[in-house]
Amino acid sequence: MVGHVEWAEFAVVDHVPLTGEIVQATETWELPAGGGAVAAVQLAKLNGECLFLTAVGDDQVGERVAPALRELGVDVHAATVDSTQRRAFVHLDRTGERTITTTGPRLVPTRHHRLPWDALAGCDAVYVTAADAEGVRSARAAGRVVATIRTSAGLLESGVAVDAVVASLNDPGERFDPAVFPVQPRAVVRTDGSRGGTITHEDGSVEKWQPVPLENEWVDSYGAGDSFAAGLTYGLALGLPLREAARIGALCGASNLEGRGPYSGQATGADLDRLKASPG
């Protein structure tokens, strides 16, 4: 895992406040989160371990990130940069939706940071949410590489073809435009919420996958997309075709919806047994 982390404060509310309104939270907590951290923890739960290269701020909040992630089972290596730690405030409303405000710049691990970049070559798969061009090239030394569309800057500058770019059909900020990619990814995986999603291969062929049904009540959606991407990456690390890897991602996304916040509902290796028994 190569990517970013945010220190997030969560508040469970009836609804997101309207302009000028005050709402009372019924539950609050804080911990490291954001796309990179959520995916790293999900990979650790599936695989038993996950190497995570990231960057943190040089303030008291930044100092809390790595120890908290290690408590969640992640082998985290964090470069300290000259910046405040990026933070996030997350409303979780009664419908299960998450609404996020971030503060501070996104802290990106780069190749000049003293991190174990060479260790990526020994990984079966790497998921990238934030990296510079050299960092993406280092990740490409792994067996398979997946990247979020939100790391386009480093991906475009790297000049390498990743195995899959993950984007959302329902998020305007995650639209994939092939015209801006001088080197096309080998596949584009687009999630479509409760409708599953599609895989567009470099030859233009398209596959679909179906969602994995929830076994319990939908609690909230924070981290579902990041957990999906981690599950997809894990499936590719196992040597599975993209459609089968996407089914593992769908399981991880669905499981995440059943827990409060980013981590409590995440799938484990044992949960893969119910995927094997399910149709499709």
C-alpha cells in the first residue's frame, strides 16, 4: 500500500446541518483514516499483514498516526514532512451517508523520502492512492499494481501502465478520461454502488460484476470504496482474473457498509468463505 492518511474526527448525527443550523452528535471518535489508511487496514485483515508507505505531518497529530495504524495491524512506514497533518471531519447521518470536510494539504509519499521503496518489488500487488511519479514507478516493480483515479498526477507523470485504475461511476471527481492518459491502464474498474460495477479492458471489452448482498443492516458508507479497492488488489495478488478479484472487492465494500466507521465492518480472510458459497 502506498498512499495518504488523514486524521479523522467522526460524528454520528441525525442529518448534516443546514446553513446556520446546529446539530447534536450522538457519538464521536477520532482515528487515522482516509483512502490509503482504510485500504491498508483492509489488506492487513485479508492478508494478515500489509506494508504501508505514507507521509505524515510534523505536528502532534501527525505523531499519532503511525502508532494508531500499527494497533490496527498495519506495518506502516511514515515519512515526516514539513507540514501540519491533514485532518478530516466526517458526518455520518441516519441514512448511512458520509459527508466529509478536509483541512490541510494531502501529504504524498515521494521517492526522495526515506522509505523502504525497494521492498515493493517483493510484493504480489500494490494499491496506490497517492505518490509522485517515481513512487508509482517503484510500485510498478510489484507483481500487480492498482491505482485510484485520484492519484492521476503521479500516475500520468510516471509513464507506466498500471493493471487497473479504480474510479466511481457516481462521483464526478472520479471520472476517467482516457484522452489524458498517454499510457493507458490495462483496465478501468468503475464501481456503481448497489448495482455492482464494470471492468473495461484495454482491448475495449467490458465485463460486469454483481454486488455482494448485505448480511446485516447498512450502518454507514465511510470507507466502502477504499475497502473495495483493497479487496480488488488482494484478489489480483492471489493471481485471480479481474472479474473474480472485483468480487472480492465487492465483498469488502459490502462488509464495510455493515460496520460503524472505517474499520469495524471490514472483511477478514474468513469472510471469503461466504463469497465462495454465493452465486455469481
